Amino acid sequence: MFGTTRHARVVGVLLGYLADVVLRDPRQGHPVAGFGAVAGWFERVIYRDNRAVGAVYAATLVGAVSLVGAALQRYARRYGPFGSVVATAAATWVALGGTSLARIGSAMGESLGRDDLDGARRLLPSLCGRDPATLDAAGLTRATVESLAENTSDAQVAPLLWAAAAGVPGVLGYRAVNTLDAMVGHRSPRYARFGWAAARLDDGANYVAARVTAALAVVCAPIVGGSPLHALRAWRRDAGRHPSPNAGVVEAAFAGALGVRLGGPTQYHYELQIRPALGDGHPPMVADTQRAVRLSRAVQAAAVLVCLSVAVRSGR
């Protein structure tokens, strides 16, 4: 039915994306949550305040997940192309979070539109690691737009690219890397050294995806009334000012596409960071959160076309 392994991967990636669009993430028993629980247990066992132990921690967990993915892919191939389609679709769906991202972003915009700051503060930890208790309406709005931009790359474009290019072990390994980065890859006193390897792995795993996301934000800017030229200019001029080699790229492109200015004081639980200005426009308003959701959805859909092309080419 599907002809070749290459065609099976193409169909699997597409079905995984459609499953993410149609199905909600399960409230209980999600494999990513299970991995997080195992990673948390392993951290308690192995933790030492140095980079070498953190590197062993990250390599062990990512390697184990990738090996499981390779075994699943090999087993699925016993059932021919159909088995490969099912395995790729399931792994892609598990790794994707684009629809949940859009739903949370929309809910944030609705809460802010009602001046329900307490409700928005409760939702924010689902988007990012900032301290919601310190944020007013403007801070919550900016955090929403910036997190939608960054997570469009991390939760949607990157998994699709890894699924298209490397199949089941690639996309599951990527999700393991990204989950570890969220857990330990920040600069708090506990994780500054232990989480260094996880953070660097995530930088490498997202490098291409961040730039694909930014390019698609440029292309999709007219969908939200923005200018591709402004998006491209903000990306090229401002991205390098950001401390992250990837977040700055996508946040700058989104800022230019939406015609807003991002950046400024950013309070995490462990420190205050002063982020550089990205874009030329006004600070984001509540209405811009819904525009950011639309831009994120458009970029996600465009990324599917890119990733299907990648899957076809990588199978040759």
C-alpha cells in the first residue's frame, strides 16, 4: 500500500501531525510524563554538582530512549510498511505538542482579556518557567507571546523535522533531550553545572529547527497582518542579542512578523534576566496573543510540508 520505507515514513509523519491536531494529550499516562518521572528518579540517584555527572545523566537517558525507539522501529518493520507507518505516527504524535501549545496560548489570551490575572498566572507554568507571581498583565502578555514563539520550534517544528529525518529513534530521542532541558537545563544554582550537558544537547538538537521556524514565520507573516520584510529584518538584526542561540532566532522573527517589541526584564524563580529588545513595534497587547497563536498554527502547518519534503529526500 505504501510502497517503500520512505513512503511509510512520509505517511507516518503526516498521520502523527493530524493526530496531534485532532486528539488532546492524555491527562494521565502520557509517555513524556512517564519519562520525566524516570528522569527525576535518576537525578535523585546520580546528582552531583558537576558537569561530568550531568553529561552521564543526559547521555544515559537520551541514549536509552533512542535505543528503545530503534528497537520499536525494527520491530514495526516486521509488519512491512504498514507497521512503519503506525510506529512513526505514534512516535510523532507522542513527541508533538503544537496543539496543546495553541490551546494554552488561546486560554492565556482569554484570561488576560477578562483581566483574570490569577487564571493567567495558573496557566503560565504550562508555557514557560518564569515566576508568574511577579508578573503583571503586561508581563504575562509578553511571556505568552515569547513562549508561543519559542515553543513553536521546540514542541512542533523540531519533532516533525526529527521524525522526518530520523524516524522513531530520532523523534523520541529529540523529545528526551528537550524534556531534560526543561527539567535541568537552566541556570539555577542546582543545575548550572549538572544541567549544562542537557542544555547544550538541546541547543544542538534545535539549531536547524529554530531557523526553519523563523523562516516560516517570515513567510507566514501576512496571515497575521505582518510584513515578511519586517520579520526578516528583526531576525537578522536582533537574534544575536539574545542569550539563547535558538530562542532569539524565533522570538525575533515572531516579533517582526507580529509588529511588536519583545524582550525586557524576565524573572525566573532562580534569577532576574534582562533580555534585549527584539523587534521595533509596541509592547505586545492582549490581542497580540491570539495573533501569535494564529502565527504559530500557520508555522506548524507549513512545517508539515517542509518535513514531508525532508522525509522524501532522506529516504533516497
